[in-house]
Amino acid sequence: MVPRRRSLPCTFCVTLRIVPRAATRSKAAPFSIRLTRSTDRFVADEARRTRRSKSAIVEMLTEEAAQMRRFPGIGFRGADANRRAWLIGASVDVWHVIEAYQSFGSVERMAAGTDLEESQIRLALAYWAQYPDDIDEAIAQNRMPIDEARDLYPFIRYRDLGELSG
């Protein structure tokens, strides 16, 4: 039997839990990593700024990096609480592409009727297939009934379509 090595506490260590977003969102067994001083400083600053734990920051960054590796051409943008996938080079969020695709009905028609390449549309569709909850939630939020939007955001002035055309 090999004796187990004891590790000393490290101020630059973070315990991570791998979270498969599309799965049941249950947590995996924790493990530790050592970060460089500059990375640890960045993570600590992000944790302080967003009022989240260092583990939560590292988990979010790891998930985004893994998704960008799995889907080259996908990036993430937006506020910390509302990060969303977008098509790099197209300046459009993936949920916008999917919502438009649902209207066009086919990749070919959408490519012919927009400035998007077929490969970009197919990339968005592949991402949506893997992470449907994130995309469907953004589409549903965009389709919020006007009465609900007025209740949630009473400070925004809403115009009727007739006002805009006249």
C-alpha cells in the first residue's frame, strides 16, 4: 500500500465541481487545482465584483471555455447574470439565429434571406441541440406578452405598432 501524500493548504487552490449543463445539473465529485498568482488574482477580483464564490467563477469560466472548444465559432457575452452564446463574426446571439430559423423553416431559406452563412446557422443549430434550455429560455423571454412586460418594466414607454407607422 502506497502511503497517501498530505498536501499543505494553498491560498491559490480552488475546489471545482464539474457541472454538465445539459444534463441533470447535478454536481460531480470535487477536486482541487492550483492557479497561477495572476489567474487567482483575476478569479478573486471577479468573485468580489460579482459577489460569487471563487468556485462559482471558475466553474462558469470552465463551462464557457468547454462550450467554446466544443463549438468553435461560439463565444459568450453579456452581464454576469445574463451570459449568452453568440456567433463570433456575425454579431448575433445564438437565440436570435434559432428564432429566425424557426420562422424560415430551413437552413437554405435562412441563408438566402439573411447575411448568415449556412455553416453559421448549422453551428447555432448544433449548439441549440446541446443546450436547448438556455436558448429556449432566451426566446421565451423575448416573446414576453406586452402586459407582462409592462408589469415587469413599468419605466419603459411602450408604443403601439400604429404609432410607429404613422
